Amino acid sequence: MLFPIVGVTIVPGGLIVERVCLSGFPAKLGKRGKVKMLSKRTLHRWLLAVIPNGSLLVSVLTLSYGANFPVSGRVVKQQLNSFLTRLRYNFSGLHYAWFMEFQRRGAPHIHLLLSVLPDGNREFVADTWARISTPDNLAYSSLEIREGVYNYVSEQWTREAVRKQHLRRASWECARSANGCIRYAVKYVAKQYQKLPPVWFVDCGRYCGHNFGRYDGVSARFSAREDEVRELASVLGRNLDKMSVLPKYVFIDGDLTKILKSGNIPLLNRGF
């Protein structure tokens, strides 16, 4: 059952549509508890923090593993934290958001939305992730059997393969529009089948994160019906006539900050 629209929030990246819940009031987010699975509430909280800052994110980096990969979310997050620490040290004022998915072979991989461009930085990122994701220990070395003899394959081969993978342009791409990174994020977080970890993957932990903090910038929240939301989007430059059902997040190319600061909100001039 689809509940009626009762309000809309305008942020620099577009519109956030609110629907009435069973209690008759707009749904609100609760406090964060222990992460057991990727819930819609978690995604909502993540998007609410990232969308208003979407104009700061200009590229998408995908961190993947080679033939050998960790089977523990705790190890993945430790490696991700080490990688982000080095990025923050190398790029002053870095902004980022990330979310984790699983490939068909069961390997985890991480999508990073970054405020830096790949030009001139690709080798540094590839070398850094290759060293972090393929440490020199037997737990991450390949084991091969030849004529009944067990041999550990050289770690350098796996590390070099990961490095070459992340030197490819497809591994780190620039956003194609002002809200390109956010559109990318919403598209991929909606793929629930890629969020299910294999049965042997332990301590999954958090699926997403960012370093923006709570958004306290310019925004405007109004009560509104569905027809008013459609008309508002049209005035702001987004035609929603082809959408029979409005999504929760309506992205509008271009920064709406000037309109928000001026207080000149088209069509809607009443508070919530």
C-alpha cells in the first residue's frame, strides 16, 4: 500500500518526498542501533546526510579484491579505514561516502564517492589499496596443489594484479553531472541482491558510511500534496510527468542553494 504524500523537503541536491505513515504522521528516523542487516532506515539516514552535500562529490572509486579476499567484515572495515586514513593525509579537506556490496563470487567490494578527481592520483590510489588489501601473510596467499605438493603462490602476483585492476579507468570514474555521484549511489544501493553476504562471511558490520556529519545547511520543509510536489519540481527544472509514482528522492541538476537562501520557493510559501 502506498501512503499519500504530505510534505517535501528541498535541499541543494533536489527534493525529499515525505509520505504519511500508519500513525498518521510523517515517518521519523530513530536512533542507530547495532547493524544486523542493511535496512531501509539505514539507507535513508545515509542518503539524508549525503544528498545535500552531493555537489562536493566528483568521482566514484570502486575498491575490489583479487583472487584472495577476506571473509570477515571486520577485516574489510579495518582495511577500508587504513585506506581512508591515507587518503585524508594525502588530500587535505577530503570528503567521501562509501557503501559495501558483494560480487557473485562472494567477494566484498566497496564503492567510494570522493571529492577528488582521478587525474594524477590514480597510481597513488592503486598502489595504496594494493598494499593494504593484499598484506604479506599466508592467510591471504593462494594455495595451489601440484602433484600432491602444497605450495603458497607468491604474494607479489596477487598484489600486482590488484594494482593493475585499480589503474583501469573503469575503477575510478568522474561524475558526469552535478549530482552524478548521488544518482550513482541511489541506483546501486537499491540493488538488494548485492547486499546479501555469503553464508560464510562473518561480522558483516556496517554497509555504508560518510564523513559529512549531520546536515545543518540550508533547506526548506513544507507540507504539500502530490500535485504540488510535481508542480514544484517542474518549476525547478525537473519534469515528473512520466513517473506514475513519485520516488522518495527527486534529484534536480544544478545547485538549489541560491533559491533556498533567498527564501523565494516557487509555489510553496507555507510552513510544515
